[in-house]
Amino acid sequence: MRRTLLSIIAFATLLGGSLYAQDIAGDWQGTLKVGTGLRVILHVTKGDNGGWNGMMYSIDQGSDGIKVNSLTLVGSDLKLSVDQIHGSYEGKLSVDGASISGTWTQGSPLPLELNRATKETAWPLDPSPHTMQFVTVDKDVKLEVLDWGGSGRPVVLLTGLGNNAHVFDKFAPKLTATYHVYGVTRRGFGVSSKPPLDNENYTADRLGDDVLAVLASLKIDKPVLVGHSIAGEELSSIGSRHPEKVAGLVYLDASFPYAFYNAARGDFLIDLITLRKQLDQLMPGVAPDDTRVQEQELLQTTLPQFERDLKEEQKMFEFLPPLPPQNRQPPSPATAIRSGEQKYTEIHVPILAIVAIPHNFGPNYLKDNPTARAAAVANDLERAGAQATAFEKALPSARVVRLPNADHYVFRSNEADVLREMNAFIASLPK
């Protein structure tokens, strides 16, 4: 009997991969220790070829899943990669098949333990109390619009790059006691339409026009627009071209150069876009017969500014360790949006800007290189500080609130601060 039992154990060990493989279908969930924590769900299904398929959900950033490009289990060792976000995970399945302990790597490694979800413990993908509809904003383009309800002045939430409106699922309900709260998923993301990736479809003004189309379609009168990160360019587009359409603008760590261009300092990407356009105008078949005006502008303004930008870029990379080779990704809505940034310098609307200065990089950022980490923090402090100062000096209607060591997602890391400042700002606006 003892020999038979030992034989069974040995056979099970040899077939460990198969035994484990039969045991990982379903949902696994865990929290990444970054900022205030990000909850992750890994949904695993059996593939047609005997392997595994997977989808990952970062439910605090939205309910849309991201395809897992490869997922393998050899013995108790699980590996997966998510090409869309340059992420990977390596972990070890527990003997009882109830948990996976490992490391998530997306730039910096972070510990991540995944636990098998049960009916009682499973996290809902979209628990937020909202309704959803699609609004046509352009030919063959519809945007997802969430409505959390509420009464009072309308507030419209706009997302950062790569997010959809569900990123506000936890934040928005904190506003509904005082305001009627909406959220918009911009074109190219989530379940909103994804038009072709030419710059005309994704310029800052085009994205701003999408928001205006939503306001017109839903008859939202003079709302307060609240934008996170890249949404700052949409706020500035609307505030500079159609100030009469909004009551105020709230920039949530969104007052970067794409929202306000500081001519005294410049910006590498925006100045590169300008330079490319001016060079294209000198190409045969496009250039005017007399190009002296264009050439003079290049020599006196554009090229000197771009040279200063390049020197600033070089300074920024001095303290960073060599970057690992990156797989070149195909064009995406994100790259099209970055290529469509514009210069905004005048915004005649009441403004609240809440900025993280310096940003909280987290404990794992360059943890093995304290010198580089200190230099990165100092560089962020100088750049973000200079941008915030230029923003408030050039825009008299702007109130800038600086939050030391806040996350880029300030509405999560400093929710109470953001709510307090937003409520005070909105209360100060004319009825």
C-alpha cells in the first residue's frame, strides 16, 4: 500500500504541468502595490490548442479588458505577456491551486499575488451606478457617455490617455450629491468608435469638438469640464475657442505643455510637430515660389527653439540608466493623439488646476540607483514647477493647487483634496 501511494505521488509530480493546467481556468484577482493600489483581474480560459487564453482587467482604471498575448503554465510556473501595455508576469501556482505568487513587470517590477476568485469573493467588473449611451459626434464616430445622475450644475469628466470613462467609476459617485455627473470615453478607446489613425481624426481641436458635440446632443448647458492628464488639451481647446460653452475648467494633473504652451520654455514634442509641418511646406510641389518668409521663421524662431528642446531632452536622459530595447509597436490612437498636439496660450474661462509637484514615483522606481532616482525627482520638481508657474502667470483666471508627492491620478491618491478644491471652485462660479 505504501509503495502504491508513493508511486501515485511520483506520477503526479511528473505530470504536474497537466494537473496544474487543469486547474487555472477562471478568474484570478489581486492588488498591485502602486499608489493607493490597483486591482487586477486575470480571466483565464482553455484554448483550442490545449493552451491558455487570457484577458486582464485593471478595474480601478476601467472595465475594458486587455488581451493577454501569451500565457503558459509549465509545472507550477506561470508566465504571461501583455504586449499592448508592455507588461509581463511570472508567478508560481500554489500546491492547492488557490493562489499565484509572482512579479508584474511594466517598466519596474512589482509583487503581485493573484487569488482564485469564488462566487463569494469575485470583484465585479463594473459596480459603479451609472447608465451608458452612445452619442454620435462625427461621421461614423460614436462615443460612450456614462451618466452617474445627480442634481445641480452639470460636471463632465474627461479621461487621461489610454483610459475610458470607467476610470471615474469610484470618483464620480462622490460628486452626485451636488452635481449631475457625466463621463466621456474619447474616440479610439474603450467601446467608443476608432476612426482611422490620421492626425486629422485625433488633433486636440478634433477631440475638443467631440466633447462639444456630446454637450450639444445631450443638451448639457454650460458644464464644468474636468479633465485628467491628456484631457487638458481638450479643456484648453474648448476654453480657448468656445469659452461661452462652459462655466469652468478643472485640470487634474493636466496642465502640461499640451494644455498650455509656455513659449519661453518650449516643449520637445509640440515644437517637433511645428518643425515637421514647416519643413513639409518647403517640399517641392508644396512650397510657394518664394520661400524666404518660411526660411526666415525656421532660422530665427523654430530651429533655435528646437535646439533648446534637444538640450533639455539630453539633460533629462543624463541621469537615467540605459533603456532596454523596446519592441516597436504599430500606430495606435495614443500615438495619433500625441502627434496631434497643438499650442494653446489663451484660455478665457475660470480655471482650477490641481498638480502633483513632485509626482510620487513609488518605492520601486529606480530603487537600485538612488542617485538616478534623486535626479529624476529633482527634474520632475523643476519641470512641473516651472510649468505650473507659467500656467498661473499667463492665465489670470487660473488657480493652481500644488499637491506634493501626489500620484498622477490625483483624484485617487488625493481624493479628499481634489473634492475639497473642486467644490470650492465650482461654488465660486456664477450661477
